[in-house]
Amino acid sequence: MPPEPCEGADAVTSVTEARRPARRTPPGRGRPPGVTGHGTWFLVLPALLPVLVLSVGPLLYGILLAFTDAQSGRTAPTRWIGGLNFRDLLHDTLFWESFRIGLVWAVGVTVAQFLLALGLALLLDQDLRLRWLARALAIVPWAMPEVVVGIMWRLVYNPDAGILNETLRDLGLGDGRDWLSGLATALPAVIVVGVWAGMPQTTVALLAGLQNTPRELHEAAAVDGAGAWRRFRTVTWPALAPVALAVTALNLIWNFNSFALVYVLTNGGPGGRTRLPMLFAYEEAFRYGQFGYAAAMGCVMVAAVSVLLAVFLAGRLKGGEGR
């Protein structure tokens, strides 16, 4: 029989192990060689400084300006007036009407963008001839500046020689109309332009999500007899949902903050029917010189965008916990 272990030897071993110094990780292991904790800040600083100078700084200055009576061309010093601008803004029906128009614009453009981009992404994901050419043409609007897009579509909507009215006349569907000046057609016409201009980046994002979906899952579903709609609902959409949620939330924020495209197309007209909140704040600041009041509008819009971001992040975190 093997000899039983000696209790005294075990005690000596335990004491020896307790007195032995803990093994330290060699310096530099676990992080890139030559980069210390303080050194990482020097690497991040070039990217962090533009954000602080061009984003955080103006944001804080705008918040401070919202609590003053700052005006252009005023010789008297600017005074601190507390929340008077926000009190006046609370009763400003024109601003809240522009806020409503901004929500209609943002939701309408975002929903239409997503539905059309999803269909286009599914089409471009198929094994088609000249697929590379179709993908290149699909992102052309994305490469065009918003000012150029606005000028081009103003020519399309031109009531006398625009291609849209000329096409309607050739088809015998009427003599055409002034799309951007009509009270009933201005906002829908501008929404169409917003959808056309913003659809490419949504298509690219959704197409990237489709490319990451394993083909084996589609093949297995097809072998099991699943049709196209069932494969989309059970295979494609679950894999695409995180990308769709992210791009939809970002599009909603970007569209709500739109300025240049609507400014070139209608300048907020006719009769304020396309005056988005950003256009309203721009007019208050640079047409009427009410910098403090316009800054208060900006604070309200920042708060609205922050709420949208909070809802988006809460949904993402909840989805992560569910998995």
C-alpha cells in the first residue's frame, strides 16, 4: 500500500506557498509595447480635440447663450435673463408648428427611406448580371452635395419646363402644377427629395447586413420547403434587425436636423408649410438677429434628439440583455 501523506509536510508546503511572493505580470504584457496608461491619452488626443473644439464647445456656448438676451447690432451689453427665452418659446405657436412639421418630415422620410432601401438591398443582394454596376449607380445620390440635389430637383419640379410636368402633359394627366409652391404639395414634394437623397446610405448599410447573413441558413430553409417570405421572416430579418434598428434611429435624428436640402428647395415656404425647426432657428438668428431666442430653440431640439438617442440606446441594451 502507498504510504499515507505526512500532515507535517503539508503544513510546511502551505506555509512556503503563503510566503512566496505573487508572480507579477511582466511590464508591457497585455497592452501594446511602448504604450503606457498616460501614453494612450496622447494617441486619443488628436481625435478628441476636434470634437471638444467643434462640438462640445459650441454646444456649451449655445446653452449659455439661451439664457441671455443676445441680439445682433445691439450696443447695450448682453444681460442674463434666466429662462425667459424658454418661457416665450413655450407659447410660440409658430415654433411648435415647425416642430410638428419637422416630426412629419423626419418620420415620413425615414420610413420611406427604410422600406425602399430594404427592397433595393434585397434586389442588389441577388446574383444578377452587372450587379456591380447597379450597386455603383445606387449610391450616386449619396455622393452628391445637398445643395446640388436641391437645385437639380427644383429643375425637376419647375412648373413651366420641369421634366415632371412635361411627363404629365405627355401622358395626358393634366397641365402640371407648381409642386414646391402649392400649400398641399410642397411638403410631400420635399419628402420625396429627402427619400431619394438619403436612401443610398440606408441601402449600403442594409446590404452589408445581408452580406453577413450565412448562406447556409437560407439553403437549409429552402430545403425544408420554406418560401421566400418565410425565409425572409425567419432567417433574413432576425439577422438584419440590429442593423435596421441602428440605421433607422440614426436616419430619424439626421432627418430631424435637416437644413440645407429644404432651404434650397423651398426656404421654408410656402406659408411656412416646409419650415423645419432648424430653418426656424436659422431665421430667428440670422434674419431677425435674436441669437438668445434661437439658442433656446437649439436647446429644445438638442433635448428632443437626446430623447431619441436615449430611447434607441435603451432598446439596444434591452435587446442585449434579452440575448
